[in-house]
Amino acid sequence: MAITAKQVKELREMTGAGMMDAKKALVETEGDMDAAVDWLRTKGLAKAAKKSGRTAAEGLVAVKVEGGKGVAVEINSETDFVAKNADFQDMVGKIATAALNVSDVEALKSAEVDGKPVTDVITDKIATIGENMSLRRMASAEGDVVSSYVHNAAAPNMGQIGVLVALKGGSEEFGRQVAMHIAAANPAALNEAELDPAVVEKERQVQIDIAKESGKPDNVIEKMIVGRMKKFLAEVTLLGQQFALDTDKTVEQAAKDAGAEIVGFVRLQVGEGIEKEAEDFAAEVAKAVQG
């Protein structure tokens, strides 16, 4: 199949690989982007394994905490201008408050805000502001203590990234410190038990292929894989990561020292995993002129 310059550029941005290496990887994997990343890693040509979701949609994530429960809600819009709109922010805040009393996003759509179902409130706001909007998702966390943190805040308790941390014991301040760590480090799961087994197995296979490329004996390869998987799990699980506020400790150890047990967390980032077509500025202007 034909490989486009756009595909090569995207793969280079994801991995830091050279242009010819990126193109060869795409040819070898018939244009499969994820497989091409793994191919480059196997050959030692990718600088990083991280494949985070592309952030393309706009809007806000709002967090609310009441007692031992916290909720995070994402509401999307077409442009970042709307995220700065006071009316939009007011609506997002009210919907987040309503989320404290429901269990999932479908129930939230039917919940009432100012005497109307949330879906109708959003529809009315679309008509007022003139831009499409949608309630995308919500998540919650419960514990003895629930702390929150918002990164790139556009208004109190709402911004580009919203984090909740649920603790057994400990303090709200320590929970906030962990929430800040999560915002920056973006762990995939709390611990190894909560990781998707398919993700772990895929990484293991990649490490096996990398180790085989070294040409070392099988007994050495086995030890290499054990060590590399241990490092991988430490990097992608919250409890195994080095604590951002004290890198001499893991997050798990920092929690123990604070008299806390981290029982859960939520991290929502605006537009995470949504792809949005992008036009260059000249094309956008031309399109507007043509009507």
C-alpha cells in the first residue's frame, strides 16, 4: 500500500524516529500506526514507548467533591474560545454538581439542572452560543478522603485536566499532592492488578522481540525481559512511579509515610482519544470565503 507523507510525519512525531526509518516501519506494517511504533521499538529506533491518546477536541473537565465522593465530568465544544465563555463555564459547573447524585453518564444526561434534563440544557446552550457541544463522559471516586486537582484551570474547579484521588486515611493535602503527580505522570492504572492484561502482554512481546535482536543467549534474554517488565510496570502504575514531590520514594511509599492508602483515582483530559480533522490556516480562510 502507498504510505503518505502525513503518516510518516505522524509516526516521527510519536517516536522521534528518522524519516526513512519511519517510512520503512509503515511499509513493513502496511500502514498500521501502532504496529509501526512497535516495529521501531523492536529495532531500537523509537525514542519512547508512550502512545498517549491524541487530544483534539476542546471544552472543559470539571471536578466536584462532596464528602467522600468526587466526580469529574468532560463537556466538549468545537473551539477553545467557548471554554473561556462564562455562560459555558456556568453550565459545566452545574452539570458537574448534578453528577454527584448519579452513577454514570447516561443517568447524568437525564438528571435535572435548573428544572431541565441535562441534554436539554446543553441543547439550549448550543442555540445560545452557536457552537456544537456534547457531554462526553464522567467518572467518580470514593474514599475516606477525596482530593481534586485541575490543571490549566479556566475557572475554579474546571480546566484541561481534572484529577480525583481517593484515600483510605491520610489527608486532603496529601491527596492533592498525589493528584498533581497524576496530572503530570498520567499513570495507566493504580497497580499491576488493574492494568489491562492485553497491554501487559503486548509490552512483554515487544520486550521479547527487542531482547532477541541482541543475539544474547536465552537465559540472559529471560533475565532481561524480567528486568524490563519490572521497569515498565513501575513506570505505568501509579503506586510504582517515583513520587513527583519526592523522587527518592515511590508513590506507594509516600502514601505509607503519610498514613494513607490510595484506593483509586480518576484522570480526565479534554479531548483525550478524540481525533479531529485539522485544516491549515490558509485552507480555513479559503473555505470561509467560499461560504
